[in-house]
Amino acid sequence: MKGEPERASPLGGRMLRRIVYTEEQIRARVEALGREISAAYTAADDLLVVGLLKGSFIFLADLVRRIDCPLQVDFLVASSYGAGQTSSGDVRLLYDPETRLTGRAVLVVEDVLDSGHTVNRVLPLLAGRGPASLELCALLHKSGSVLDRKPRWVGFDAPDEFLVGYGMDHGEDLRHLPYIAAV
């Protein structure tokens, strides 16, 4: 649990140093984010939630079930990590949604704002498609990120550690954990 002494535990061939955010903490924060986002949009906004895959998929699924207004969901796949623990800085778009953005309220959902490279590449791309509004929601925000645009909603200010679980991976492993842990 958070605050407990660090101890290593084997899982998927990786060692987890500690649990940073418990399943209960995540659930409560996602519910609060859902209420905050619901208060910002109406049915007339034509809300499109765009998840950045793969890391955001669990957060996005839980979040959209807590947003109390009509919405549609699409995904964008961008990569800057590969199998490493630090961003390469080279952001590659692997899947670009073809959903119409013109005139719509677009909410981009990201798992972690780490270096900022991915969202700094993706947000201008989406803004160029003429949305009525473009906002960013991130589950985790690390203080070292260099962002051209600040997120409107943030779940947690994250420590400067490599984090896994709740959709986030290390070399495609550990996404399935219901909590967020440091490796």
C-alpha cells in the first residue's frame, strides 16, 4: 500500500518496488474526474473522447462510464517508448482516427504525461481538424513534462518513477494490474 516500506515482489518477471496508487484511490479519483468532466459538457457539445492507446484504455473505459452526458469514443495510437523506460522523443502515429472532429468538443485522454512529447505532437494534429474545443485529461502528470498545452483535468501528480499497471506497461507487460506501481 502507499506509504508502506518499499519491498520487491516478483510479477511477470519484473520486480515491483511499491504500490503508488491503490485500486481504491484510482476508483475514487476517476469518479471525481467523471463528475468534473460531466459538469463541463452538455449534450449539445457533441463530445468525442479520444483515448491515446495503449496505455489509456483501462482509464478511458472507467472514465467514460462516469461521464454523464452523451459521447462517442475513438482512439489514436502513438508511440515514443518502445520497450524502454524513457521516451525516445520520436513520436510515431500508428493509428490516426478518421472520426470527424469539425465542430465537436474533443477530449483527449492520456494515461501519463511524462516527457510531453506525445501530446505535444498529437494535440496540434487534432486542433488542425477544426474541433469546437480541445481539452486534455490525464490520469497521471509528472512534474518533469514539458507541455505546450496544460491538461484541464489531472487524476494525480505522479512521482518521477517508471510506473506500471492500470493500463500502463513495461515492454507490454503489467498492464493488467488493478493498481499503479513503481518498477
